[in-house]
Amino acid sequence: MKIARITLSDRASGGIYEDASGPEIERVVQDLFDEPLEWERALLPDDRPAIEEQLRHFADVRRCPLIITTGGTGPGARDVTPEATRAVLEKELPGFGEVMRMQSYEKVKTAILSRATAGIRAQSLIINLPGRPRSIGECLPLLAPAIAEAIDHITGQRPRLREAP
């Protein structure tokens, strides 16, 4: 299964610090799915036109059934990931963001500030994740059954989830 991951961070894309969230997405997804995975990667600044262009490229050109973003979902002026995502979606699936906020709120009361969303473009499921690596590990496992179901609905091929130990 081809999966794209996009890290959205002015500082990481500018080389101020290393991207830890993108590799964490790969680690967690590899643990969740019992499929051979092929990764497409991008590291971008918080720039709405660039994000929209990259999402379209991964969906329309690279035809990735799953596209996961990390970062840019907060209330800050440069946090534009949800707006860029909504601009390219054909169908929004707000339940993904709702579940992540509920899960994260149990641990961090400011999680309600997250504006993460998800949805479908063509045959791609696009999901916004928080930018913190720890949050990725907490949120993605909750979403795995819905991810598999959504990919099945939009592509006709259901990815296999790993059995829980």
C-alpha cells in the first residue's frame, strides 16, 4: 500500500530542528498494518498553497490511498493545514478529528484547540494529525479500523490490520 506523509513545520522545513513526527507516523503505521508499505514523503513550511499542491500531487498523481499530515492544526496564525486540506477534499470526514480531540483531551486539556480534520479526494483518504510525535502514537491506533474501512470504500481494497497481541 502506498502511503504519503507530509510534515508541516516552518522550523523543521527550515532546518532549525529535525523532523521527528514524519518518522513517527511511519513507525506507528508499520505497527498497525500487515501490508507491504511504500512511503512517499514531504517536508513543507506552513504555506497553504504549497500544502494544497502537495496534497493534490499525492492524491491525483501519485495515487496514494492514504495521505497523513502532521502539524499545522493549532490556532496559530501560520497553522493552515485544515484549511488547505478542506480546499482539496471532495468529502470531509470530521469524525477523525473528533476522535483525536476526545482521546487527546483525556491527557492534555488544551487538545480542544486542535482543528485537525480528514476526508476524501478521489481515491485518497487524507488525515490531519497533531504535530507532536507522542500524539501521533496515541491517535493513529484509534483510527486504524476506520482508516481500513474508508480505504476499502474508496478503493475497493481493504488493507489488513495486524492482530492485537
